[in-house]
Amino acid sequence: MTLFRPKIIDTLRNYSRQQFYKDAIAGVIVGIVAIPLAIAFAIASGVTPEKGFFTAIVAGFIISVLGGSRVQIGGPTGAFIVVVYGIVQQFGISGLIIATFMAGLLLIVMGFARLGSAIKFIPYPLIVGFTSGIAVIIFSSQVKDLFGLKMGSVPADFISKWIAYGHHFSTVNLYAIGIGIFTCITILLWPRVTGKVPGSLIAILITTLAVSLFHLPVETIGSRFGSIPSTLPRPVLPGISLATIQHLIRPAFTIALLGSIESLLSAVVADSMIGGNHRSNTELIAQGIANICSSVFGGIPATGAIARTATNIKNGARTPVAGIIHALTLLFIMMFFGKWAALIPMPALAGILMVVAWNMSEVDSFGYVLKGPKSDITILLTTFTLTIFIDLTVAIEIGMILAAFLFLRKMVQSTSVLQAGDQNDDMPEQDASYNLPLQVAVFEINGPLFFGAAWKFKEAIRLTEKNKPFLIIRMRNVPIIDSTGIRVLTDINEEMSKKGGKLILAEVNYQQVINELQKTRLLFKIGKANVTTTFDQAMTRADTLIRQLKTE
């Protein structure tokens, strides 16, 4: 299977005029939908609004041309707001550009390393935890604009942010509240009128006209940021040194991981809607190239956008051509109508982001995980809390480590060691009918014999009777063994040999276990005759060794 093969190559083979018409309509509609979102995500991320345009145009175009999904729409998304804002606060715009460039390189490496399918193994509670945490942070970051508070820059720390809001709440602007609430209601109720035109666009048009015609005293994009450029900037490669790599590798990794998760989740959702099959590694490589190019043009991180991708599909798109037209539509609007975007009121953008935060909160999923196992609840709440109060990078790192340890704990608990004759012995009746010679001890391992469970096995063997020269270890339920398990078996074999006994491994039927025994030469040390595929053979071998011992 080809590692990198963009979907556009296959979809254009039998491309028809009718499909082009559908793709064109869908692309234009999604391009219009993306306008307020691109601006809102950029402002919420702590950068100027035009950078949202640059990202949606450049990254959106490349993701569609090179991506592994037929209908994926790429651009800035709400998931990056927390990460980007933190990087800008700590390292400035230049640091963000370098981190985005580095994240692009990491995504390309992940794609060529075939890690596209590995992303699917990230625990669901972890994804829900940091996504819900991001939603809370987005919500809290928009309180200033939603209420029109007269205050300086908003503190980055969550608690400090709400303390600052409390100190300035007396400056609340009722016009701003009205615009923000109207925006939220319009977005939520407009789909009942029509699904063809996005509610966010209707809200933006109405509130912008109202503010301009009635000269309402609310802040606009123009009053805060000035005019929006009508052309793309000249591409510039960021200067990367060893020192900048050391400082920015963690946020770059967070951008890459978050981008890979969201883009592949979006591609999976798209597949379910159109009955398609995306190419995950191709998608990661395309996302990497898109982020590199976005940074070169001064943009912010980009990934697959689930909501815009769904809108694209619902309007008839079935090929990457729709995504290309979406990017060209945004370019056209920025060139000829971008100056009017400066009139958009900030409370309207805050209202859009409030709805985005609600959609990201995954209240139902959060509640579903809370009803699950305690380990999942621990991962969920830990990731959620760390995302809000500490940092998203820390939340993902600790969440992954915690998930790994809890998984190992479950694996250890699933592995048991039983001695023949124990009350818990679950030998089949025909096996239990054996009358074990006094010289033979039989143990059975149930579950993977890896570093987490090896100590249980070694402790059980240590408690066996010292005077029994022959030890049979049943491994019919051991699907996996690692180097620690091999080391434990080696130590036991050496101890048995020192006292003139023998170790017999019975019912070694899993190929992975056989391969490890051969690769580490433990099979040779124990002796092929002492490694059997059935318990009958192991008992026969033990009888033979007992007779040999008596004749010596």
C-alpha cells in the first residue's frame, strides 16, 4: 500500500460536470461559513484576525490538494485556541510561527512512520477530558467581549482571569450583552429555518449592520485591531536554532498531537457520512505540509475541522475540489471584501465562540465516561482539571502516562499464577485426573507474562516446595511474553539446573511466545524436549526424567 497518495488523484479519474457543480456550491458555502470562524479563532488565540484568514486559505488549500480524505476541510479550529494563546503569551508571535513550523515537520515524520493508525489508540476519556477542558477555557476567554467589560488584557491563568472579571464587572455593556445573546440564539435556532446558510453568518451580518447604522457603543474588529489586509503576506521561512528547538519542542509536539487527533477524528466522521475510507498516513503528511506553509505565511496551526467538513458533505461535496474552492472563496472574499470585516462587533464573535465552546464541551460524552470504570473517570477528571488549571501540554502528557499505568495495572490484575492442587486451580477434569509424582510441581500462568506481572509469577514460584526437582509451567493462556518474562524463566531454569532438576514448559502454543523463546535462545537452554505443546507430553517428559534420575 502506497504511504503517500492524495485522494484527489483517485477522485478526479472519472470526474463529472455534475459533481463539479456540487463541489463548487459546497465549497462556496463552506468558504462563507469559515469567515467568522477563522476570524474568531484567530482573535481568541491572541493573534490578529487576518492570521485566521491566512491559515484557512493556505492550509485549507493544501489539506484538500494533498490530504488522504475526499471531503476534509482544513483550517484553524477551536481546539488550538488554548495552545496558541499560551505560546503567544510566552514566546510571542515569532515563537508561535516556529512552533507551528516544527509541528508540521513532526506531523510529516508521524505520517511516514505510519503512526496514522496508532492515533486511534489514544484513550477516549483523555480526548473527552482535554476537549471539555478546552471548551471551558474558550468560554471563560470570551466573557470580556460578551459583556463588553472595560479592562486591559485578560490574564492567561484561569483563576486570575475570573478574579479580573469580577473586579471589572461594574463596567458591563448592555449593548454588548444583547449582541452576544442575539448571536448565540441565532446560531442555535437558524438551522430550523434553513441549513443552507449558516446561522453564524446571518448573526454577523445583522449585528454588524445594527452596530454600523445605529452607532452602538461596542468594540469592533477595526477599533481593536485596525483594518484587515486584502492580500496574502510574502512567505518567510522562520529562523530555527538549537535553542529555539529546545524551548519550543513541547508546544510543537502538543500542536502536532492535537492536530493529528482532530484531523483523523474528522476524517473518520467524514467516512461515516459518505461511506468512504480515508488514508490516515497521507492525511498526517498533508497536515504537516499545510502547517509548515501556514507558518511560512504567518498563519497559525491548522487541522481538519469537523463542523466545516460536515457542512461540506451536507451540501453535496464528494471530492477535494470542494475544499480547494473553499480556500479560493476565502481568498476572493479577503481580497475584495476583507475591509468590511473590520466592522464586525466583538460581542458577535464572542457569541460565536460561546456556541463553539458548548459544542466542544461534549456534555453527553463527559457524563457517559463518568458512569464508566473508575480508571476512566480518573483519566477524564485528571486531564480535564490539568487542561483548565495548568496547561494542555501537561494535561496530555500526564493523561497519557496515567492511562498507560492504569492499563498496566489492569493487565497485571488479569494475569494469575496457580499451582496444581490449589483451591483456585481451574484445570480441566481430564488434567486434574493426573496423579502428580512427588518430584513434580505444576504451575499455570494465565495472562501475558510481561514486566508488570513477572513479579507475581516469580513470587509464586519462590513459595513452591524446594525439594521438588521438576517443575512444569503451563503456558496455554500466555499470549505474550516480553524480555522481563524471558529473564524470569531463565532465572528459574538456572535455579532448577543448580539443584539437578529440570524446567518443563507445557502447552506453548502462541507463536509470539515461541518466537521469543527461540530469539533469546532460551529454547536451546531449556532443551527442545522440555518445551511441549500439550500437557500430556509434559507429563510424559517428567516421567522419563524421573526414571532417569532413579537409575543414576
